[in-house]
Amino acid sequence: MNYGYARVSTTKQGYGNSLEEQLSELFSSGCDEVIEEKFSGKTNDRPQLKLLLEKLKEGDTFTVTKLDRFMPNPSRQITDTTSQS
């Protein structure tokens, strides 16, 4: 199963990040199901994302249009994660 995740901070999200653009890109890339959420990138409290991540099974694909839609500061998050190893 290919799951997509679309997040906007506001209903007037800028070019390339609007909900409609994300949904179109995710479905065009082959997502079977797309979860959408309206939450600021400054918070990690994203209930729909949490449910989606819990739903993923081995062999599933998780797709986002841009890393900043998934996590607020991708380079910092990746650095923090790798430094804990």
C-alpha cells in the first residue's frame, strides 16, 4: 500500500505547498490513500500523521511531496536522529 501525507499550516498555503497541489502530486505519484492535516510545522502534535505511521506495515510506502510537510526542520531532525545512534 502506498500512503501519502499532505500537511498545510494555513488554508492559504503558498505556491507548491497548497493542499490541492500536494493531493494532486501524491495521487499522481500512485498513492492509494492520502491523509491530510492542517497543523503548524512548529508542532509535533499531528494526530493524523501519528495514526498513519502506526498503520504502516512492512512493504508499505510512505510518500510526502516535500520533507518540510512531514517534519518542521528536516536537516535538524535527521541530524538529531543520526546523532542518537
